[in-house]
Amino acid sequence: MLKLIHTMAELDSEQLLGIYKEHNWDELDFLAYLREDFFCQRDAVYAVWVEEGRYKSAVRLERCREGALLHSLETAPDERRKGYAYNLLIHFLDYLRTTDCRTVYSHIEKKNKAS
């Protein structure tokens, strides 16, 4: 099920960090970024795919230009290849069609062969 998170208070940070556990960034810095920067932006939203009460996949959306930029689409390492990211994106794009967002941007680094 798609869950849209608009504030830090709505976010289960422990579950979110579980999704990103392969990243080598400082967890406290990441959570501070979300609290002090990301969620302070107009219309910023974290979209999370949840099954049986557990976060499976997540992506951030920031408004830019006439549309939105998707950041950091990730699936928990032990949950990959089960369709969670696909379901997340399909349902999230359906949601965006109901808003004034008409263009979606994404950036994938060339070294990210899986994506």
C-alpha cells in the first residue's frame, strides 16, 4: 500500500533507515537533513510502499521547475526483486496525476547498473 509522508513526525525513521542500510552516510546527518531541509520544502513528500506494516521501498519527491524530482528510490536489501519499487512508482505516479504535477524528473548515476 502506498503511504505518503509529509512531515518528520509521520515518518518511521527506523524503518526508513532499514531501507537505506547499504548507503554509507551518517544516519544522524540524514535524519537531520530530512527534518531541517527536506520536509521544510514546499510539497516535499516521501512515498513509501508498506506491506504488513513494514516499509519495503521508498522514494523522495521534491518540487522543481514545473514538476517534481524523484530522489533515492530504494528497496530494502532483503526485499528486492519482489515488485515493491514497481508498485511504489506506479501508485505514486497515479497519485501525482491527481495533483498539479505534470512532469517528473529522475536522475540515475551511470555506475548504478541495477537501476
